Amino acid sequence: MPQPPNRWTELVGEGHGHRYDQRFSDLAASGVDVHGEARFCAARLRPGARILDAGCGTGRVAVWLAEQGFDCVGVDVDASMLDQARARAPQLPWVHRDLAELDSVDLGADFDAVIAAGNVIPLLAGGTEARAVGRLAERLRPDGLLIAGFGLDAAHLPLSEAPVQLADYDSWCRVAGLELRERYATWDGDPYTEGGYAVSVHTRPR
């Protein structure tokens, strides 16, 4: 059965990769730190850890982590984004796949971390979120981490309303066999009490 369109494609259409990549290049050139998510993840992983960048886009997170010596694989449903990623780092594996269908790809189940940065979870196709979280959890080794950051209101999303709340996400993780380990309000590690953005670190217990 074909998957429903994801919210990302509905929002930006096809062929958005170059524009998206240019946006972050411009931010970096202006002095903005565009690698906060990657640094957050690197601080929680052993050197050389195996990482799946889920919803990798143009590879911003995976490429930086690979440059620090991590073993990275990127996966995304948007072919135009992956074109930019391959141009930037042709030596890395870039997989074109919907996250809810990762069971059809032989990526293995030995990742130390799966990262879903950049509002990946709320931009999935409606109704596929729980399945996608389950597929991501299946890629983790015991003690592996699922690290995800996303907006919880319209002010922190490119959407008119938030389709996913923390209670939803925690429930999907729990069903997938994961436990919440840490939660923050930003990728800088600010404490989370409540608000419009959250960074969650779940783990697969041994």
C-alpha cells in the first residue's frame, strides 16, 4: 500500500534540496552555529560510534559527525536533499527511503545512536509516526540512543499547528521498547520544564 504524503513534501514540494542547503550555508557564513545538534549528539557517544541520521536532509549533521570520526549513514525520503548530501560527502552512505519503511532496507540493527533533528518527527506523514519511531528503535543496539528534537507549537514549526506532542512521542517510544533518559529545551542542553520545543534522548535498555 502506498504511503500517504509526508508533511515535508506537502509543505515544500519537490526539488527543495538546493534551496535548503543554501539557507544553512548562508547562516553559517553569517556566523550562526549550525552544528549544535551534531555537537549535542557527539557529547553523548563514544568515539567512532555508529550513527544513523534519520531524515538527514542535505547531510549537515551526518557530515559534521563523520568529520569527527563517527561512522555515519544518512536516510531521507527527499531525493533532492540527498543529491546535495551526496555532492557534499560522496564517501558516506545515503539511503533514499521513508522512515516508516526502514524494515525494507538492510541497514542493520547495530547503531549506537539514531538522530532525528530538524523537526523530522512532526513532518512525517500523518498516521505513520508510531511506525517510523518503531523502525528507528529497531535499528538500535542495546543501550543505543534515539535522539530527537522537534517543535511542539506553531512558533517552533513550519506548520500552522503541531501534529505531535510529547505524550504522543513518549508513548510511541515506550511501545517500541525505549525509555526516556534525558530531555532538554534546546540542543544547548537548557533544562526542559515546558514550552514549544524539546530535545528527547531515549535509550534501548539491555
